[in-house]
Amino acid sequence: MNTGLKITTFAAALAATFGTAYGVGQGIDPVVADRPPKHEDEHTRPAPEPEESGGHAGHETPPAGGLQISEGGYTLDLETPRVTAGQRADLRFTVRDGSGRAVTAYEREHEKELHLIVASRDLATYRHLHPTRAADGTWSIPVDLPRAGGYRVFADFTPAKKDARNLTLGADLAASGPYQPEKLPQATTTAETNGYEVELAGALRPGKASELKLKVSRAGKPVTDLQPYLGAYGHLVALRSGDLAYLHVHPNGEPGDGTTRPGPDVSFTATAPSAGSYRLFLDFKHEGKVRTAAFTVRAGGSAADGPGTPEGHADDSHGH
């Protein structure tokens, strides 16, 4: 599936980090927040739009989205532009068409009409949410952001309209309170999350499709019975350090009978829109719970840079 505001005591940050997960409320999916990282990678200027991937297993990798609040005749109208860090609040928004009318009909993709991602500008907080839509087209979801700072809200959806395409629109959200930006964790090849270890193989390449394979293990043994989550064995979101360009891809292959997957590997085909540092977030389901593993990767870097980070991890405190 292809699925900034100034506040007291903080300034916009361009570094990136991820790890421990938190969750609040119903409909809230994996949440990630990191322990103190080791260093910050520099990022580069955007490169030309990537070539098409050729559709591995029916999934073409889309260009990065989320950099615009309006695209394709649709606008993300964020009705809650600011919240207070550490306090529960309802995040409300509406998608409007070119005439300003609220969109009330969507295509269901991976079991949902709309997928919502909330990420802090320094990438130290990440959440994958599924809000509820009212009859008038207003979407809402309770959130409790643990850290002050600037955030980006991404709405990933496809309008139920002839020839409509999947869109990812982005808007800025501020969480008030004392703010200290995090830095991007060092890139390696493994991530720990609640007793699970996820190993990342492959390289993210700028302007060229490549395979990313993630292997899930627990207690040193491969997990061979991953369960479908939202119609897939795994969901992968990539955010580029600096501008938070968004890329959401799904695994190669789909669940057969909708039960379990006979193996520990989930394979994705992805194309980075430019060279630079990215943060990857893998959601996978096992024993009825969704976990999130987070990695730092360098697109266009040397092989020695490595694709992942051991500092990314998630806990089981999120709700669904």
C-alpha cells in the first residue's frame, strides 16, 4: 500500500531517532521512542524522482510523499495543530477535495480506509494509528505524545473516486513543553523489540528498486509463524532524516489462507527517493500482538555503513 510550529523552549530539529514503543487508547498501533543514540548522520540534497521498481510480486514502490499538505486536488485540514506533551488529546482532521468539501468515501486498503502516521521532527517518537471517521468526514484519534517538539502528521489514503490514486498528505503538529532534540542512532543490522530480534539484510538504494529482507527471531530461534496484520505479514514505513519524506511499502507476497506465514522472513521492495539517512519502522504480528522494530539505514552509503540499528526496539504497551 501506498499507504513546525514554534513552541516555547524548542526549535525545529533535523536529526532522527527511534526505538521503545508506547501506546495509548484504542485504535493506536505501534509507537516507538529511542534511548540516547550514538551519533547523527548527515543527509544530502534530494535527487531526481526514482525509477519504477517493476512491481516485485505486484508491489511497485511509490515515490516519497507527505511533503505537501495538498496534492492531486486534495488537502489535509488538520483541526488540531497543537497539543501538550504528556497530556491526552483528540487529534482531529479532515481531508477536503478541490471544492473544499470533506471527503467521506475512501477505498479500503489493507483493511483500513486511512492510515495515519505521527512522527516527531527529530524522529524520536513514531506512531502508526488508525483513526475513526465520522459521517461528516471528520477523522479523530486520541493521542498522548510523550515528548515536546515539532511533529509531522501523515494521512495515507485513496479516495473512492474513479481513477483516484493513493496519496500521502502531511501537516505539521506541535507539542508544547520543554524540548531537547534527539540524534539519529548509528546504523547496524539488528533491532531488539520485547525479546524479539529482527535482522535486516539488503541495502536501500537511491533511485533504484532493491530488496530489503527482515528476519524475526526470539531466544535465538527463527519465528516461523508470523501472523497477518492488516492483511499483510509486515508493514514498513521509511522516513528520510531532515524533511521526513515518507515511503510506505508492503511485503512481497500476500498471506495465503489468512492465518500464519511459514517462515521468519518478510521481504520488501523499496526505492529511496534520494541518497541520505532514513529511519525504517517494521510492524509485525506474533502471538496476537503487534511489535515494531526500528532501523537506521543509509541510502547511497558504503557497505560499511550497514543498514540497521540495534537501538530500535518496541514494547507491548500499545493498544489496538
